[in-house]
Amino acid sequence: MGYEIGIDVGGTFTDFVVRNGGETFSGKTLTIPSDEATGILNAVAMMAEHFHTDMQTLFRETSSFVLGTTVVTNAILEYAGANTGMITTKGFRDIIELRTGFKEDHFDIRLPAPFPIVPRQKRKGVTERIDSEGKIVFELDEAEVREAARELRKLGVESVAICFLFSFQNAVHEIRAREIVREELPDAHISISSEVLPQVREFERFSTTLLNAYLSPKLSNYLRRLEARLVESGFGGKLFIKLSNGGVMDLAYCTERGVELIQSGPSGGVTAAIAVGEWSGFKDIIAVDMGGTSYDVCLINDGAPDIGVDSWVNRYRVAAPMIDIHSIGTGGGSIAWIDEGGALRVGPRSASSNPGPACYGRGGKEPTVTDANLILGYLNPGAIGGGKIALDIEAAREAIRTRIAKPLGITVEEAASGIFRISNGAMTNAVRYVSVSRGRDPRDFALMAFGGAGPIHMGVQAKDLGIKTVLVPKNAGVFCALGCLISDFKISKVKSYIARIGQVDLDVLNHIFEDIEREPEELLASAHGVIEVVAQRSIDMRYVGQTHEVTVPIRSRTKRVSDLTLKKTLQDFHDLHAKLYSFKRPEQPVEILSVRSDLIGTRDTMKYRSQPFGTEKPDQARKGTRSASFEGLGYLDVPVYDGTKVTPGNIIAGPSIIEEPATTIVIYPGQEAVLDHYQTYVIESLD
């Protein structure tokens, strides 16, 4: 099989996991924002060094390379996408600005209008009309489409979104318009809404299609350049990219679907959390990823993550299915600062990898969460990242002293503690957002911490949330890269079908499922390394009169949806509605809005072997002591353990610190950790 590589490019670090037969190696290197490909090749060089070979030989023997990237996320966050135009039904070019009210938060009176990624002069209306049943009311005026394309060409447009009313019922006008635009703009990327999101609600469909057109050219250029660099370095295997829905696909698929990669990087961590949690016997998990730039939270219920189909991304609506990950700007590189009122704040601005936290010694002068953790004794004052990154504690002290402690009239240690507590408070509130605010009790879940900084903070957050169990995989620092490596192929499809229960035509319903699944099944069946293709179907349902729907999985032993299957799905809808919103109304009529299918191409992915328990005493791993601060107890001399020498069955009582190559785990007073059979630290509260 050769080498299999998973790489996640974050804002601060580029993480990697590589498997060669039965051996796995992981690590991280600093991301180079101006040249991510070089950062990736630096990671590959580390792999080659570990396996005592050269990069060309390693690449030549690599069968698959899976990448998680933030290039799409950064493009929308920075409004740095392509010069994009839009062609739509005459009279509807302002839908993208009118929205459902231009503020997504209707009660924020200070919220300005969003930045227009496609200004009005680049949105062209043309004569055409299809009604809600898919019947043509007015034929497409092809001359107007051609003129609109020529006007967009004069404006330097390099990507075009074509969005007509009710095109999800009949795509003939959009398809013909694309042909005309391609004649006038042969080098432009073209997205049509009937392919990007064939679903009811024009604003959501228009917004998602517009974002796809805006993001795809930059993604395509990035991936093509990266592929060329890899090939130049000797790579001859298959390159795959992590998708927001949790799966992976090849370059040909991804370059045309930028909107499906908005959560490419973070989704890798969720995939790994599901797999590792299942190996260790946990299916209800709150997965938290604290890296250098952000803190990402996802709730996993019964082994499945929440899936969002109506997300907001930097003021724009995205209705494409993606793992529901809530992110805030709190990471190891988040900068601490004092606001105009004299209050200490943390984030969302980040020191990133260049210059990075002050303690990295790369010219950073502003204090960060990492600097605070170093002063509090949680991080090794010598080096982190397996010894690759030296830390300068005096630089950290100076940054916190001059920017925080001195202006507030407190000690450096008090300032560091304040930074630590404020960042923890923000992260705890993020966990409450995905749980308590959605009707879930966080105490019913285990908290799985990963990312380079996550395992330092999770013990405190678990206590604040009343969570008794914290899970920290040994490779938590490179968890998103692991998720890339073990992901299956996945394509998510949706199609609107509006009908009341009792009036559903089962032949039509089954035909829609067959239609949306046909092309993905063929694509996945021919994909590299696919063992079998599985379809997971669901239906969007709501009580008549409601404005939003609930996605209900279809439980059936057969592929065809029958009367009995539909009745079971209806009952599941009532039960799920009660679980989510605390009530159900079986007597009220229910209607279907859309049907969905996730096509999964399973791969022979890595799984950890169960390791037998040995001795409970971790004496072989103890490497010394360090002074570390714990709330209410001050600084204590606590034992420090070398994580590479901790073996399954070892029990480590808090307060203590475990240093893994890519992360540091803090066991707080009143907690006890045991390394389980699958290389995961299970940390239990003894209170």
C-alpha cells in the first residue's frame, strides 16, 4: 500500500500524520502563510527523515495524500475571492442584498450591511421565468444573456454565478445560459444554482451559489499550484481534499465546489473524534479543537455530528451541508489586550505563526494565551513540538509585563492567570452554545480535547460545565490531520420535493432519490481505494405553517421508500421535534420540503490496535517536576511525565502534566487520568 499521508494546514501550524504499513508517525511544523506549499513540503521532509529516506523516495512510494485546508475559509473571512459577476432573473438581482432583512441579527441596531462580494453593477438581470412547478412562463432571452456576459467581461469578471427563480424545478434555462456565458467568457468559472443547491428558498440558493463562484477560482488555483509542487518533488499518488461534510474527494471534484470546503480543516478533527471515541467506547462527545488561531466546537450525538444546512459564514448564508462547527477567535496565538474601558480582553486577533507568540522568539511583542500558559508553568520552558520549537520565557514575561501587567497595576503572574481565565470563559460559553442553547445537557457528554493547546485548558472547562469525563488522544496535537487520513469519500446531495404527508407520490420520491444518487454512485465506485458505496438518506420535514424544517434520517432495510418506511419516518419526525424543541403535535399536518442523500465510499482506513493494560504506576514515564499554577492553590511543584513513555493502564493523578510530542496535557487537582487500550487518556473527575 505504501505511505498514506494526512496533512492539515492551520493558521499557525501544519500538522501531519503518516502511515507506512503498521507504523504511524505524526508531528507539526510552522505554517508559512505566504507559501503554504513550502510548509507542507517541510512536513514531508520531517516524515522522510523519520523513515530514513529522502523526500523523492517517500513521495514515489506514497499511495494517497489527504489535505485539510483553510484557504477557502480565509478567502471568505478576508473577502479575498475572485472578481465575480451574477446573472439572474430580471427584477431579482437585489435578492442577495435584500435577503430576509439585510441583518442576520435583527436585534443588533449597530450591525452594518454586509460587504457586497458582488457589487450591484456586476449583477445582471435577464428575461426568463419558470414557475413553482417547473413550467416555462417566459422563454430565456439568449441575446440578453449574451449581452450580460459581455458587460461582465468588460468589468474583468473571472467567475459567474447563474441563479434563476425555481431552477431547482427545471434547470433548462440555467444550463443554456451557462453555454452562452462560456462562449463569451471561455476562461471563467461558472456556477449554476440548480447544480450547487437544487433547493427551495431563493436567497439561500443564490447566496450559496454566489459564494461557490466567489471561492472556487482561488481554491482551484491553490490546489493546482500545490499539486504541481508535489509532482515536482516526486509525488505520483492520489491527492484528495477534506470536505466540510466530513468526507474527502479528489481535485477534479473539489476545484469546482469551493463552497463545500469552508470547514475543510476543522471537519478533520470531528471525523477523528468520532472514530477515536467509538474505539474507546464513547459515542456522545463534545469535540473541542483549540489550535493556534481558533477554538472549534462540535457536538457528536450517538456517533454522528450535528450537520448544518443553514449556516452563516462572515455574513453570508451557506445552505450546503457541512458539519456544524461553532468557532470563536480564541487559540494559543490569540492576543491579550486592554480595551478602552481598561478591561482585559483576549482575541480574536491572533499572532499566527509569523511572528507568533512572544515566547517563540520570532519577533512577536504582543502577549498571547501561549505566553500566559508558559508563565503559569503548563508548558515546558525549554521547547514544545517534540523539541522543534524553543520557548523564551523571558520574552513572554516581558510581553505580558509591558502590555498587560504594568497598565493594570498587577503582577505578571496575575496577568497570565487573567488571560488564562478569560480565554477559558470564552471557550466554555462556546461549548454552552452548541449544547445548552440547543436543548442538550453538556453533562450527558464526554469532552474530547485536541489541537495543540486544547488539552491544557479542558480540565478547567469540564469542571465549569459539570462534565465528569475528558478524553485526550495521545496524538491530540495533530488530530485534524489524523481525521484527514482516516476519512471516507463522501458526496452530499439534496433536491427539493414539496408535498404533504398523505399526498406523497412514492414513485416520484423514489425517482428523485435514484436521480440524485446516480452520478455520485458512479463517481465513488471508480474512486481510488473504495470498498463499497453506501447511501444514507433523509427527508426535510416540518409542521405545515412552520418556516424551518427538521432533517429526519430514513430507517429502512430496503433502498426503496415504502408506505411503511414513510410512516416510520413521520413518527421519527415527531420524536425528533420533541427532542429539539420540547414539543410535538402528531395531530397537525406535516409536509416534506427536500430529500437528501449522503453517498459514502468506504475506504480501508487506519484503526488503532487494542493494546493490553500493563502496570498502573507510570514511574517509567516520570521525567521530573515543574512549578505550575492552579486556581486557589497557587504555584505547586507537580510531576511531569513523558507522554511517549506512558503505556496503556498507567494511572496519573492530578495535579500533574503530561508532555506529548505535539501537545501538553494538564491534569488538574481532583482529576485522574488513565491511558486506555486505544491510546486515549481518559480523565475522570474524582469530585
